[in-house]
Amino acid sequence: MGGMFGVELKQAGFDGVVVEGASDRPVYLWIHDGIAEIRDASHLWGKGSLTTEAELRRELGDESISVMSIGPAGENLVAFACITCDYGNQAGRAGMGAVMGSKRLKAIAVRGEGEVPVADPKAMERLYRQVVDYMTSREEIKAWWEQGLMQVIEWAQEASCLPSYNFKDARFEWAHLIGGEAIARAKVKDVSCYLCPMACKKLMRARGRAVVGPEYETAVFLGSNVGVSSLEDIAYANWLCDELGMDTISAGALIAFIMECRERGLVDDGGLDVRFGNAEAVFRLLEMIAYRRGLGALLADGVREAAKRIGGGSERFAIHVKGLEVSGYDVRAAPAMALAYATADIGAHHNRAWAITYDVKAGRDSYGEDKVRWVIYLQHVRPLFDCLGVCRLPWVELGVDLKAYEGFYRAATGVDLSLDDLLKASERVYNLTRSIGYVRGLRREDDWLPRRF
Ligand code: SF4
């Protein structure tokens, strides 16, 4: 998760937080200067994530506090409720917000002003300088400064893998209005995580709200995949998801699904006019899902459950793997990415193995073993970034050498592990998460793709 939470937590004297059990009333956790206090949050319960953040900063009297919180979706145990941190960074996928909601834990606020002990500060600083110099010398970084992740919209349109109209199409006729060039015109400023020179996030205004985003996946699922062609409408829907505390990918996927259900006459939308392209219907549905009202109650447990309830053959166009709504790449002509989706531990999530660029490079119609090997490599290497608590983008997009991560690890901890050792640990994590899936009932036959693909 982006933002400042990790830095503040470490400066407050903690490496991590484990929350056991559940409270019988709403609470928040306030961590500061080596102390962790559980405080009453009944005055915050029912409020949006962004509102909660602002109120907690006021209440605790410090604008620099980092806050992660849940919105009404997390409180109502929506299956894809997320945790929002520092105005627009998310633990987005697979319902982590519902986990906090089930514990009645509204928020965790943290502030630390202590020194962070580093085993070899000189080596750390030298390596950081080298990596920043390398990143800022790359020609590609200019597109990240200008457009951030939104540049992927134009790329996906060109590659015909841009999900549109509930994955019925892989190109969107209005892509030029919702992509990188559009955000470059609309953005107010660039936003960065702690000490990152890429500054890939873009702040824009929509309907009077300041929104950090949208980014690629959000522009797909609140844009092309629901047929919405206005960047401002997408950004406002993004703001609603942040405030309500919902993953933009799953929420948008559910709305596209119900739009297709309506198109096929499988549901009565009660006059909501839930048709592709209707942004107002998207806004209303987002609220209805978060509060489990009307059609929203039908959708709040995810697309697999919604298709079971609606029936009528709707499971044929319920786009999920293992119950998780598919991320923003159409994989019908992308075998490596398709394999990555099918075999991902948590369901079809792009961050487990972003293999589609390899499909484009190696040939979309190639089914060679090299693609299998590449997917396995990516799946094994990517947990490394989660273990280190760092962003993948400098490696994926600007080619920062993995050896640099070995150097950072050694400089920070003083532990002499090689890159090979770190990668073995990363592979173990992936195998462990697959094993947990097995214990929870997943089997090989669950490694499969939605019927539409
Ligand atoms: S590249 Fe990663 S760390 Fe840098 S601003 Fe973007 S999300 Fe944050």
C-alpha cells in the first residue's frame, strides 16, 4: 500500500501490527512513540474513509498522522471492501476492509518521530542515490511524470486487451478520452510515495472533490468496462469508492456484470437505468453496494455469488477466477497472462504476474513453454516486494536491477543474504499462499478462466 503508513509505523517503533480477535464496539488503534492504544470509534462508525482520516487528524491534533481506515463497505462486510490509507492509497483487493469491519476496527492511526536504525547508513544512502540517478536518467520516467499509470490505457487499446462493456470487447471507442493524455491535461499535480522519484500518482478534481487517481485499473473498471467515457465521471466514481471503502476493480466489475444482466433482461433495475455508459447509475450503484441496499445487496458478495443468485445463465459472463473479479486485461489473445490469471493464488489479480507485456513481445499466438517459465518466474519473484515492503514499479517499469533490492536489504538489516536467498524466500511465500488456498478448499480445477475467455 502506498502512502506514509509504513514509514510512520517504523518511526513509532514498530515493524508490524497484528490484530487478534474482535471488539464488541467500534474502536480505532492509535500508535505513537512506542505506545499502542485502543480507543472508542463510535463517533466515526458509519463515516467514509476519507472523512474518517480528516476527523482523526483533527481529533489527534496532528496533520502528519498516517491513517488507514475502512468506510461503510468494510463495516457492512462487502466482499471487496478495501482499506484506504492517506487519502487514496489502498489495500484494494480481496476484501481486507471487511476483515477490519468484522473486528469493528474502524481505523489505525500512527505517528512516529523516532530515528529508524539502519545497519549501514552510508551504504543505504549511496545505493539510494545510485538508484534514483538511474531512474531519473531513464527516458521512460518522463511518461510516468506526465501520465502515471494512465498511459497503460493507450497501450492496452493499441494491444487490443482493454476490457470494455463487461469484457465483451477488448477496445474502447472513447479510450482517448480516459487515458494518459487525458490525465496529463486534467491533473492538478503529481503525488509520490515516500522518497520515490517516479511520482506516478496524479491528483485531479472531479465534481468539486480532490481525487488521487484514477489509475489504469480504475479507469478500466469505472470507465471502459462500464462504457463511461468522461474522465471526470470516472474520477468522481473513484472518489466514491475511496470514501465508501471499496476496491474499484471489483466494484466496477460488478456494475458491468449487472449492466449486462439488465441488457439480457435477467434483472429488473427498478428504474435505475443501469445501462452501459450511464455514469449516474454507476454512482448510485456504488452507494447501494456499500450499504447493501436494493440491487447493491445482490452484488455485495462478489460476482460469483451474484451470478448464483441471478441464474439464467449469467455465470457465463460473470468474469472471475476463484471468486475474485478479473483485473484489467482481456486475455483472450494473451496466453501467458491467461495462465497467470488462472493459477494466481488469490484469483485473477494482475499483480501476481504481469505477463501480458511478454505476450506482446513473444507473440500473442505463441503457446511456447517459455511463457510458462516466465509466469512461474514472475509468480515466484513478486512476493519479494511484499516481503520487503517496497513498490514493484521501479523494477517493472524502469528496470531497476533486483540486485539493488539485495543491497537495500543488507544495508538496512545488516543480514548478509544473497539475491538468490531472497528469491528462494519469495518463492516459499508464493507456495505457502497456494497451500493455504488448498487448505481452504481450492483445487487444480479452480485454476481456470471465466467462460467468456
Ligand atoms: S512508483 Fe510506486 S512508490 Fe513510486 S509513487 Fe508510484 S506507487 Fe508510489
